[in-house]
Amino acid sequence: MKKIAIAAVAVLGLTVAACQDNSADNAVSTENTIETEAAADTNSAIAGTENLGVAADNALDAAGNSLSNAGNSIENAAEDVANGQDNVAGQ
């Protein structure tokens, strides 16, 4: 009977030890999770903003190229007119 009582006391002692209050540890863990998720969200937002900047830069480059092409077309048309006039004058 003594052995059963000693075993029961040992089991109860382990049970009580296992039921410690870890709310402080749980709070720290939750805070770390929140900070990690916030950092990931911030990094995603920054990356998105940088991508928008690159896209805007590319759009401006494309617009500049289009204007340059239009200018070249006008210059070529003017040269064609001048060549036509030279051809008519030479006949």
C-alpha cells in the first residue's frame, strides 16, 4: 500500500509540475509571430512599391521611344518631300 501511495504522490507531483502557467512564454511567442508577420507584410509592400517604380520608369522610356520614333518619321517624311522636289526640279 505504501508503494501505491508513493507512486500516486509522484504522479501527482509530476502532474502539478506539468501544469505550470506559461502565459508569459505564450505572450512572447504571439508577439514574435505578430512582428514576423508585420515584417513580411512591410517587405512585400516595399517590394511592390519598388516594382511600381520600375514599371513607371519603363513606361516613361517607352513613351520617350515613341516620341523619338515619331520625330524620326517626320524627319524622314520631310527628306522624302525634299527629294521629290529635287527630282521634279532636275527633270
